[in-house]
Amino acid sequence: MRKIDSVAVLGTGTMGLGIAALAANKGKKVLFLDMASDGDDRNAIAAKSLELMQNIRPPALDDPENVKYIEIGNFDDDLEKIKDYDWICEAIVEDVNIKREFFKKVEPLRADGSIIATNTSGIPLRDIAEGMPERFRKDLAVTHFFNPVNIMKLMELVPCDDTDPEVIDALAEFCSTVLGKGVVHAKDTVNFIGNRIGCFFMLSGLHKSLAAAKKDGLSQEAVDTLMSRPVGLPGTGLFGLIDLIGLDIMDFVGKNLDTNLPTDDIGRAFTKFPAAEQAMLDSGQLGRKTGGGFYKMIKHEDGSKTKQTFGLGKGEWRAFKQIELSEEHSSLETLLFADTPEGRFAWDLMGGTLCYAADLVPQIADDIVNIDNAMKWGFGWRKGPFEMLDTVGPQRVIDHLKQESKDIPAMLMVLMNANADTFYRNEGSEYLGRDGDYAAV
Ligand code: NAI
């Protein structure tokens, strides 16, 4: 088994900062490099990030003293120092050509037996590995952390075709046991697990909520109220979540999906924004980082605040409306099958997302447990998609799909053919495998 006891974090931006702090908090030796600056201080970029690490809120360091484990530097003067590090963790800008050129410089400098990983959120690993030396491809993996690194539990671990299993074992062990992350094993498919399903929810949500607004007058506040507590998702719901992420990032993700989704993937229908969101993107109304997206807070002179909603129909700001839900719309079991505008919308979006997830085994993960964990640890869902299906009753979902003459997703077919009632049994200690047999979680 390979041993990891030190980490070279290459790229000191948002993610590099988080990963370096996480390792330093565990007393691990960290090398922290970024591009060289032109001015007197060649390490200015890494130094600024290290300063931010000590002041950022919520804090990245458990104890300010932990900076002592981190040595800063720059790619031009200090890259050869990576020879003394076990795990070389790249967290530079998301651009396949820049990453590949960078890895060509890194590869000859690292020690035999060291592990090399990229924190890419969406570039297929095979595109990074292609044509690279065999040693590089054997020692390569994706270690996809989520932002903020110290708060989000999820780390998706992805091998390429040539990755040595020892590399995956060592990263899984170190990231779970030492760094305390929830490690999920994903495959080298576009956006891996969390973002594949999470982005389907968000991008299809923009289109489906537009349809519900046109047909039934469902407001954005109603959409967010339904897509939070009743379905077990965080309080930001749909539009609030996109405000947090930023429409520019969603646009980037949509374009990546458009390039890399399988040709028959139903998510292809939603990779482009509806006209209203495209207009928001074009005008720079991106979300919280630009002072408002779908929502904004107005501060008054007396210190009080009021919330406003950007009504998509008229393209105008208006007062935020608080929504009270009826009992029927307050829990997943009843909401999903309610014959009301709210129920039909929830079935369309949340039901659609659950069915999407149920069709992605074995494409994106070998089993349902990795998918459930990814959504709970990366997106803060109270239950994973398969746990939610169990809550509402998989048979009810199958019946509903049949009524609508829709295809039955792969894992629901497995369940049907196995004559099983639920994806988990024995209090969640066993799960339904794709062969139709139950296995221990
Ligand atoms: P960032 O923009 O905060 O930092 C990127 C770093 O790359 C900067 O410090 C910059 O100096 C450096 N850089 C820029 N151009 C470069 C070049 N030509 N050569 C070498 N270094 C260069 O980016 P962030 O957000 O930290 O992302 C890093 C990686 O992590 C990306 O692959 C991103 O997709 C991924 N990621 C980002 C998440 C996020 O929420 N920010 C979440 C999960 C993954």
C-alpha cells in the first residue's frame, strides 16, 4: 500500500486553500505553490492565499498555529520540491490544455511511488491522461473536493483506465481516515456523481419551473419552498441554490455537459438556459456574488433588511412572498403524487431527478450507496435518491411512470425483476445491487 504523509498542493485558489488547510489541520507537511509573481515577492500569490487562510470565515484552520506545516512558493522556483511529497494535488484553473501542459512539467519532478491527483470538477480524466507517460497514468486519480473544503464532507475519487488500484486505496484511506472526508467512488464520466445529478436537478429545474409558472402560475418562492424542506433538500431550494453558485458557473457547467453527456442522455434537453436566465447572465445578474440573482436583500437606513424576488415573467424586482404549504404538500410521500400544481411540479422535477439517478447505475457508479452518499455529503440532501425512492415507495413510482407511458429507469427495473419492495433492507444495512441481490452496505 502506498503511504501518504505529505501533500504538495499546486494552485492556491479557493480549492487549493481549502485542501492545504485540511492537511495542515492534521499536522501533515504541505507544500503550497502557485504562479510566480512579477514583483519583488515571487511568492505573492501563495502568500496572499496563506494570509486569507488565516482570516477566512468560516475558518479554514482549526488552530492558527497550523500554518507552520505549510511552506509556500511558486511554480518557477520551487516546483522541484515536490520530489519530497507523497501526494501531488493539482488545483489550478479548470482548463484541460492548461492542466495538461502543467502536468508535463510536474511529472518528471515527482518521486517514484508518489500519487498525482487533479481536483477538476468536470474534465474527463482520460482527456488529462491521454498520451501521457505510463507512470503518470498509473499514479493518477481525480480527488474532487467540494467547496468549502473543510465543511463539505464529500470527496469523489475517480480512477482512469490505467490507475493502479493501490493509488485509489491509499487516497481513500488518507482522505477518509486522516482528513475525515466522506469518500465516494465515482467513474470517469462527465461531472462524476454529485454534480451530474445536482446539475440535472438545477438545470432541468429552470426549465420545469418555467413550464409550471406558465401553466399554473407557480411562483419562484413556491418552487423554492417545495424544493427544500418537503423534499429534504437545503433551504435554498432551486433558485436560492443557483444564486449561491452563480449563473456564470451554471452556464459553464451546462456547456461542459453539452460537450460530454452521452448522446441519449435526457439531461441534454436542459443544458441551455431558458431566455429569462440567459438575459440575466448577459446582463451580469449572476447571483449573490453580484449582489443579487433571483433574490436580493435591500438594506434600509435603519439597519433593517427586506428581501426581493426577480420575477422572471416580467423581468422586474418585486417584494418577496412568503409561502405557506398545505399538509399535503409538506412531505415527499404526499407531495410527489398530489394532483395539484405543486404536486405535478414536484413529480416533474424531483420525481424526474430521482428517475434520472436511478438510470445512472452502473454508468456513473457501481452501486446505489455511492450515489446516495454523494448527494447527502455534497449537496446536503437529507436522503439520497434511492433512500427517497424507498420513502415514497418504488412501486408507486413505477406505477406512476407506467400511467404516463414513460420508460422505467434501470435500477427500478432491477428492483421490479428482483420482486423487491425497497432498495435498502434490514434498517439500511443491506442494499440492492445491480445484479438483483442484496449486499452489505
Ligand atoms: P481559483 O480560480 O480560485 O484558483 C485557481 C488557481 O490557478 C489560481 O490560484 C491561479 O493563480 C492558478 N492559475 C491560473 N492560471 C494558471 C495557469 N495558467 N497555470 C497554473 N496555474 C494557474 O480556482 P478554484 O475554484 O480553486 O478551482 C481549482 C480547481 O478546482 C478547478 O479545476 C475547479 O474546477 C475545481 N473545483 C472548484 C470548486 C469550487 O467551488 N471553486 C469545487 C470543486 C472543484
